[in-house]
Amino acid sequence: MAGIDVEWRDSGLNEVGIDRDSGQVIVRVSREFYRPLESDNYRGDYSKAQQLLGWRPKTTFRELVRIMVESEMKRYAQGKVRVDRETT
């Protein structure tokens, strides 16, 4: 969504996201937020809400991701997002 082709390397606390074009590390796992027991197999299912309430989502997952990325990019441009620079 941000127009960056990310290559993921390593795993756990050592996992990094590298911009394929520049070769720079652009994402690094934070020890503060790392959750090693997290499952990779979560899926949302609105079928119960649809059945009981007649509710259906109006926004697709892809659109939700686009909205979130655009919001963060706007906050970054306004200086409202903390960015830790790689020191190595």
C-alpha cells in the first residue's frame, strides 16, 4: 500500500523488513511489542454477526489496510509518528 517492496528476513526478535530497492532495513521488531506466542493463523469471521444481526462489513480488508497506511503516512508527514533510526 505504501509502494515499498519489503523482503522479510530472519525471525523472532531478529526479524527485519528490508526495502528491496535500497537494501535498507525499514522495519525492525521491537522487544517492547514482541509477542513470541502469537499465532499466525488468525482469521476474522463475521458470519455470526451476519446471522444474528444481519450485519455485513462495508469495508474490505484491503481497503481497511489502505486507510490505515494512508493515515500513518499522513501522521508521519506531520511529524506525529516516532521513527527509530537504525544505529548499526
